[in-house]
Amino acid sequence: MAWDVRPTTDLEEFVDAVGAISHYFGSERNLERAERFGKVLPRERMHAAFDGARIVGGAGAFPFQLTVPGGPIACAGVTVVGVLPTHRRRGVLTAMMRTQLDDVRNRGEPIAALWASEEMIYRRYGYGLASFVGEIELASGYSGLREGPDPSASSRLITLEEAKALIPPVYDRVRASTPGMFERTQPWWDLRNLDDPPDRRQGGGVKNALFLELGGKPAAYALYRLYPKFEQGSAAGHLEVIEAVADGPVATRELWRVLLDMDWKASVKAFLLPIDHPLQHQLSYPRRMRMRIGDGLWVRLVDVGAALSARAYCGEGPVVFEVEDSFLPENAGRWRLAGGTAERTEDDPDLALDVGELGSTYLGGFTFAELVRAGVVRELKEGGAARADAVFVTAAPKPWCPEIF
Ligand SMILES: CC(C)(COP(=O)(O)OP(=O)(O)OC[C@H]1O[C@@H](n2cnc3c(N)ncnc32)[C@H](O)[C@@H]1OP(=O)(O)O)[C@@H](O)C(=O)NCCC(=O)NCCS
């Protein structure tokens, strides 16, 4: 069956389209909440799938500026994707993905990115695993740092209201050079990061904001929550780091020192860390971080030529790719990347790969050599992966997206 998919045009449609995913979160229909959500997700970026007059699925796309190697570019931040249980496995998602990707391409956004609820879903639409995230649980007895405190560091607790002015500039400085981070608008900060509705605390205390300066200059911040608990007279609770962003190594170390040294807890937990987190080199007992790795951002090159030409490279090339793209066949074929520009070519290819694997390398999260070793990229000329990596690998940190959107 061909499903009718189109952007929502009013609040009623918007709330019903978002309602498909809200169903799985156990939330009730709420116009007021949908109106607030509309401040970060424009109505025309929310697609609805119709069965007759009824909305049975929805898929949104935030208009992001996402940092890639070299700086920020336009990116569709795919979000609130859902199909009602009455209509699943009948092609509704596939219809929505097609309409959404066409829309993204027409808007001139060369890439799309998302967090997947399940890793099985999005490869078929051309997304590739583009970054990892690490989660840690560090027991309090093993949270010492190799270096002593820096005398120029001073920290203070601030209110969430004060945080609205103080922390975005720090985030923006780190964002500028970290692939995977996206620009947050003021409504985004207000609604998503610096809001603290009691029904979202999940048994924890209030959201706290910690602000750190080095030599009197803003350098880092953390948002965290305490889960206090005592067992047989001893602290058994934990501190959960919601987000800790620091500009540079000393700021990172001193920010985490405050978090790790806090009293009345048995451990510190954090969930969305970059896997090359400097803390691994700063802690006396890095093994005790117990970092568990999972998939982070998935990236889709929506317009291969424009996307490859949009990021910065370390090497000149050329390197030639034979790209497969069954979902968006207009991307398929041979692409030559030289001097930072990608063009169609008849030259012999170095590598053959699916567009999803280009997504995996796009932010710098994975190398072509790794993907050849995994058997998901084929080397058609000897040394092709090494040549491609010499072009792609930059000095940027591993891609990191600190927030599930
Ligand atoms: C995941 C979800 C959106 C899929 O929607 P759907 O309309 O059932 O998907 P489609 O019918 O278009 O499926 C397309 C293909 O993907 C497969 N697929 C879809 N969801 C899948 C899943 N969770 N696991 C494995 N395969 C899946 C289907 O089997 C189908 O395969 P086929 O083409 O080989 O037959 C829907 O089940 C849902 O809303 N789930 C709960 C919310 C959720 O996880 N949303 C995603 C947020 S990131």
C-alpha cells in the first residue's frame, strides 16, 4: 500500500504525528507540550503518515547546524520517529523515510543524523554508524586524578536561570571543534537542557549546574543530578553527570575533580561520553571507569557530492569511490574526491562501499582501513584504504554528540 506522507500543517496534526512515538513513551496527548516542542521542531519539518484521515505515523527533522571536520554544516537531525502499533511492518516507516530524505535534499541539507532506538532500523535507509558513546560508572574509592588541583581553577554552583547566560558560550567554543555537536538555539537550551520538570527526574534530585573558571575565565560546566541513598550507615547512592563540557585539558580535569570528589555517593555515572575522553589519561585508575561502548550518532549522506565537498580534509587526494545507494539511487556511482571537492568520474575506483559506510567515516569516527578489515568496504586498488584515510583523517577529536535528540 502507498501511504500518504506529508508535512503537518497545524497543531492538531503536529500533536498526532508526534503522538505515534509518544505512544511508546506512555505519554498522553498533550497540546500544550506539543506547542512547546514546536519551538524547536518547526511544523513543516514534522512529517505525518495518513491512513485515510487518521495519522498513524510521524517523523521529524530538526534543522541543525552540525559540526563536521572543518566546522558546522546544515544537517537534518532526525527525531520522534514512530509508527502506531496498529500499523507497524506495513511500510509506513519506509514511506516516511523516503519523503523525509527527499525533503532534506530539496532543502539543501547534505547530511542527516539520528540516534537509533534499535540499531537494526536505519541501515536500510542509508545511515551508517558514525560515532560511539561511552558510559561509565566510577566507584568513589578509585576516582583520584594523577595531577593535583590547578590553583587557577575555581568553581561555583549556579541556578539553571543563571546557566542560560553562562554556559552556552562554553558549549559553543567546544562545539566549534568537535564533530558531532550541534548548535543549540535559546529555546533549545530553555526547553531541553536547562528545564527540570519534576516528572523527568526519575527518582533523582534536582538538576544542578556547576560552572568552572580558569584564571577567572569561563572554561567548563556540568549539569548533574544526585541520587542519595544510605545502606547500613554508608553512602550507597550515585551522582549522575547529565552533561560535562570543558574547553581544554585543565578545564576537563578540574571539572571532573569537583564531580568525582563530591561527598555522599558510592559512584559517579555518566552515559554519553566521547570514547576518547581525556579522563582516561587523567585518572589514577582508568580501568575503574568501566567504560561500556554503544552506538552514538548515525549519519546519512543525503547528497553525496555536496556532503563530501562540505567537510574539511587532511590530504588532497585524489581518491575514487564506487558508491552503492539502493534507497537514494541518485547518489550511486563513481565519485572522485580531490582538493576537498567531490565530482562524478569515470576513473577507476580505489574503494567500493555502501553509502552507509561513507556515513561511518564522515565525522571521523571510523577509518576506511577499519571498515576494510571488517569486510564492509572493498579495496579495489591496493592501498586504496590507506589513500582514503590519508585524505579523511584529521586532528579533530572523535565525534561526540552529548545529547540524544
Ligand atoms: C521502528 C518503527 C518506526 C518501524 O516502523 P514500521 O512502519 O513498522 O517499519 P516498516 O514497515 O516500514 O519496515 C521497514 C523494514 O524495516 C524492518 N524493521 C522495522 N523496524 C524494525 C526493528 N525495530 N527491528 C528490525 N527490523 C525492523 C521491517 O521488518 C521492514 O523490513 P523489510 O523491508 O525487509 O520487510 C516502529 O516499529 C515503531 O514505531 N517502533 C517503536 C518506536 C521506535 O523505535 N521508533 C524509532 C525511533 S529511533
